[in-house]
Amino acid sequence: MKCDRLRRYASYFTPYRSVLSVFMLSVTLSGCLSSKRLQSDKYLLTAQTVKGNNAITREQFESLIPQKPNRRILGLPITLPLWFYQLGLRTYNRDAVLRELEAKTNEFEQQSQQLANQPNALKKLNRRFSRKAKNLRQEAEEGNWLMRNLGEPPAYFAERDAQANAAKMQKYLSDKGFFHGRASYRLDTLRRSQIRVNYLITENAGFYLRTIKYEIADPRVDSIVRSSLNVSKLKLGDRFDLDNISGEKIRIESLLRDRGYYTFSRQYIPVTDLDTTRRGVERLPTADTLRRKIDVYLKILNPPGQSEHPVYRIGDVEVRISPDELQPAIAQTALDTVSQNGVTYLLGGRNISSRILDNKIRTRPGALYSQTDYRETQRSLFLLNQFKFVNLNFTDTTNRRLRTLITATPLDKYEATAESGVTVLYQGQGYPGGFGNLTFRVRNLFGGLETFETSLRYGIEAQTGFVIDPNSPRSVYKSQELGISTSLIFPQILFPGKLRFRFNQYNPRTQISLGYSNSIRPDYQRSTLRATTAYNWQISPTKQFSFLIADINLINAGNGTNSTISNAFYSQLDSLTEQGNTIYLGFRRSFASGISLAYTHNTNTVGQNRRANFLRTVVESGGTTLNFFSNDQLRKIFSLNGTMGSTGLQYYKYVRLNVDYRHYLPIRTRTTLAFRVNTGLAYGYGPDNGVPYEKLFFAGGSNSVRAWLPRRLGPGSAFPFSGTTNQVAITKEGQFVYLFEQPGNILLEGSAELRGRLFHLFADVNGAVFIDAGNVWTTKDDTRRTGENFQFSTFFPQIAVGTGVGLRFDFSFFVIRFDGGIKVWDPARQFFSETDGKVVDQRFILPKFSLKQLSSGPNPLVINFGIGYPF
């Protein structure tokens, strides 16, 4: 009765009640419903622990346990998923769902007979019935909506499961070299028919490899294997591990398949022979009871009835380009036949360069069969982005020759795609707006497997207006973005001489691009015309280089569409200029050119929770060719009046370095700890020591320090100022007003984030807890804005710190992310207050965060929206 009354009155609790009251209500409701409608003769599985292990981690043992207890909140006895499941179960009637499914099926059969002569109507009926029947079947199997999406069925304990798990753990101990290890379990009975299973591990002495002997019947195979033992998975002194034995078998299989042994497989390497007493002779006493010795013997047998393993070579190689992947693999006279380096190309009447195709074929007539060549050929052809399917088939002919047939089905020559959605531009202080993107693609444009692509993009959104007084209400205005870009991609390095052929095995690509973008706002208009030429090559699936040999930008800026707002904006730029800031250079007519080299090493795979690393390093030099001209010559070239006045064309000479490193550490099956360090330096040595606005660094936003608005953090300890004075711009509520982006020449930031799965609701809903730290600084020595210049003696307390939580909706093909951040340490909050007449130090601002003032207090919650993970 008490529980029923609590359920009835739970809806009267409002957000204004104390957090403690809501917490106590959740505990009480969870306790009530977790004990009702449960099977009285069974125990709920509350927790499972592993104890006593030392060398083998707890996570390894836990992965052997298929049963999972009901999820709890923060380790407390609050099982909300079970609560929701039982709440849904109160109104669930499986028999009624099955009767409805049967009725819908009968109704569909009757209606389909009536519409037998109406194919369009019958097609619509089939779609409606299939959708409805699918939902009813799912409800019959998994429960109603509440049970499936928010709920979790009770996890009952069965002792046979605990016995089976302990047996698996004991076998796992043996597989890891603890042959005398033991695994058992102990049960703890808790209140409300709950039970906890404690798995007790005793590892005892481990066995370590004393000798590793290979017994190989085939002399040639023996020579190949022994020459590769320096990369063997088995090392003397290591603890015995069955996974390493399996890994060594896989290594030998791959090694031999790359040396012509087409039919070799792991079945010729039988179960490993082990000896803990030195077979037949020398029985050494084991003085160290914690490290016992073991001898390992690996045998490689010959095929039954044969004295050696057969070696295969590649015979005839034929490449067939066909629009139909089901077309039989036979030569037809209608197909164009071209021979290139011993490979026959049947082009099917298509204008395709056999020379380009030949660069992608690693399987050659007369060469030994290689599994790696087979995979690389398939991968290289697929990366051309020209074919739907690529298949390689081998036919064993006489004299151990493999006739090779490569079948490739081209994609459509012409392709048009349209994309639309809702986004918020990087300023992050406006309202959502729509965008549209049209893309037209032409494949094999000139017959050399090139790809021509052009895209047109238009976006519009409402933004908060520019105001001088931070305490005045902000107006809302329209911001538009229009862009068009074209690119031509060649599947080779376009470079004179033979040097370009050395890149053929690395899937090279040359991309020539031309693009134009225009931002139209009331405060300013800014357009960019950009032309680039880049080389890309991939030396392995995880290592890639990109060499931008030409990056030319012509930038133009002018007044916005609203003269009042535009004049106020440019007045603010003048004020920044007086204080030594160079942001005004980003809103002048300018010319920027550069070259850059980028290296990316990425072992992270989306969807796989495993230890991985990501490293991206970019080195860039801008205006390099301008060094061949004197300053006087450059003034004549770029300035109409002979000086670097406002009518001239600003040019840049600079160097830039950026290093981005990330590390992913799996904690549990669906829990990951991710780290990131991002740093950079941009140094200008041209006129005014300026760097192009796009090449400067920014901090704050969804992929940076998330407790600050995008691009609004820094530089250094400089605070946002009001008007033309050097006084802080602050509202009556104590919030700093960041009207402008804050660029810097030096970037240093880092993040740590704990990610894990929460529940499933239409998509996997994942949660995160994060902490971010970082800032940007300038390098000008004559700056008049206090605190923005980087100095080794003062930079550490100028590192801003923020923390928060996030929600991620993972739809498999994309992730929608919401992160809420609050400030912990704000280096800008040390300033002179005219009101108090003294220096105010509020840098440790975390205590000023309040749930009652999420958006209006001095430390508001900053919500960041993003697509994909932050790093």
C-alpha cells in the first residue's frame, strides 16, 4: 500500500524540490518495484565480483561471464531499468498481442485477395502490413515499448551458471600458463531476495617457456619459418599463453601463404606438444615455485601422402571490367582486349586506361602466389572509388599454376546527391538553421579513372546580434553562408620524371581543387577564393601522408548588410587594434599562399573498443616563394599606393606547426577512457608579423575546452573588455560577455573523457564525463592587452580548466552529441573592479556554479552540440 501511494504521488514532485528528496524517492520506488512481480523462488543477480587474481586482470575473467546483473545507478541499489521493465509489465499482455497479430494477418490475406489485380495498391498494402507485423512480433518477443527501450528484464541467479563460469575460469587459468590454478565461487545472500556471486581465483605457480622447438617435415618450409623466428609470437622466458600459440600458428600460415603455399593452412600445425619435465631426459628440480619451466614443441606436418607442401605460382592474369557482376567469366569478342605487362585487360568497351589499372595489380604472371598481394590488389582497386565490386578468383590449373581472374563492376559514371539538415554555425551563440548541399560527381572523366566532383552549399541561421552594452538585450539577425567547390582527383602522383612511379604501391592520389565561399552577415561580409593541389599516399592501412604543394587563398572582406551593426563591429576591431590585437587583418583584402606536409597515424577503428592511438602532425610554410622578392618589390606588387595601406593587398609569410595526439584505453566492454593533447605554433615573419586568420588557433567549443563558447577562450588571461576602454565586459549577473572570437599564435590543450553506454532508446545512448584544459596565447612582445602574451613564467596559471557531462546518441552511421560544460578555473577572472576599487581574483569559479542558475549565473552551463565524438 505504501508503494502504491508513492507511485500515485510521485508526479507531484517538481524540479524545485531538493535533490535529496528526488534521490530518496528513486530509491524507494526502485525498492518497491524490484521486489514485486518477481518469481518468489528465485534470487535476483545483484553483483558479480572476481577476487584473488594477480597476473590476469579482472576484466579478462569478467569477459567469461555471459550473465549480467541488472544495471544500477552509480553502484547504488537503484535499478531503474528493472523498475521501468516491471512498470511496463503491469500493462503488458502477450496473448493479446499475438491475437492482434493473427487478426492483422487474416485481414491482410483477405484484402490482398481483393487487390490481386491492383499491383500498386497491393504494394502499399504489403508495406503497411510488413511494418505493423514487424512491430507486433517484436512486442510479442521483447515486450512493449517501455520494456524494450527503457526497461531491462530481471536477471535471475542460477547456480549452474556460476558452476559453468568457474569451470571456464579454471580453463582460462590453464590457457594462460597457470596449470595448477583453481577457480571457485562463493554466494552472498542480500536483502529482498538478492544474491551476489564472488568468484575466487587462486593462480598458484605459473609456467614459463624454457625452450621452443620446431619440428618441420618440409626442409624448404623449415628454412622459411626459422628465418622469421625474430618476429615469432613465442619468446623464451614469457609465461605460457595459449593465445600466443594460436597467434604463432596464424603468423606461420600468413608467412607461408605469402611465399607461394596457396593451400597451406593451420590444420598442418596440430595441437602443441608441451613438456614440463624436459622430454625424456634432464629433469631439473624447480627451486622457484612461482616460476616453473615448460618446453614447447611445434610441429608442421606435410600433406597426407606427400613429401613436401606444394608451391604455387601465378599463371594467366585477366582483368575483366563488366557492368554486370554476375556475367560469366569467359572471353567475348565484343570486349576490348588490351595487354599490359603480361596482364590481359578486357575493358568491355569502356575508355579506361590499362596503364593506371596495371599500377594497382600486385598479382603478376609467373610470381609466387602471395596472400598479401591478393589483398592489396583488391584494396587498391576498391580505393579508386570507381567500382562497386572487386573480386579475385583463382583456378588451379596444371603444373600448380593459378589462373587469376579479377572482375570489377564499375559504379555509375554520373552521380548526383542532395543533403539537407539543421546546423548551428561555429559561433555557437545563435539559433539552429537549415542548410542544403548538392553534389555532382563524374567518374573516369578522361579515361584515366579520374573523379570530378562539384558541390554547392547554402546555409542560413539566426544569430544573436552585435551590441556594445553587455547588459542590453541582444537582437537577432540572419546569417547566410554560400559556397561552391570543385575538385579533380587523379589516382596517381602527377609529377614529371620517374619519381612518381615509386608511389604506385601506396595508393597515391593527386587532388586539384578550386573553391569559393561567402559569408553574408549584418556586421561584415567575407569571401574566400581558394585553389589547392595536394598529393596523398598511404604506406599502410594506419599511416598516411598528405603533401599540399600549393595552397593559394584570396580573401576579401567588407561592410555587412546593416550599416549600424557593421559600423559598431569595425569600431570594435579598431579598439582591438589599439590594444595590439591583429584580428583586423582577417577582415582585409589579403593574399595567402603556402605548402604543408601532414602525417597521420591512426590505429583506432570506429565501433571497436580496443587500445588505440591517433597522431596527426602538420608542418606548414606560408609565403615561402615571396622570400625571393625584396620588401620594396612586394609593396609594389601588393599595395596600390606603394604602402601597406587599407587599399593594398595584405600578404603573409609564416610557419605553422600542429600536433594532435589521442589515446584510447578500453576499461570494460563498452567503457573507454580517451585522452587528447593538442598543441600548435603559428609564427608570422612578414608585414606586421601577421598570420592568416584561418591559420591561427582557437580554444573553446564542442571539440576543445567545452566550458567556453566556441573560439571564445583566451588569449592567455586577457578578459573580454567593454567598448574602447580596458574594463571587463561583464553582465549584472556576473557573466563575462564574449562578443568576438579570440585567436592566438600558440595553442596548448588537453582532454580526458570517460565514455560508456547508458541504455538503448531508438539508438545507443552513451554517456560521458570529461575534463578539459587549455588556452591560446599571442607571441607579440609589444601587446598592450594584459595577459595575452605567452611567457614560460606565467603560462601555467593561465591554463583554463572545465568539466562536465555529455550524452551521445549513436545511430551507427552517425553520432549526435550534447556536452554540458562548466568552468572550474577561468584565468581571465583576475581583474580590477571599478565598483569595488580593487583587484578581484575569482579564477577558481567552480563554487559559483548553481543548479538554480544554470544559464543566468556567473558560471553558466555551456551546452555544445556536435556530430561525432569530440576526439
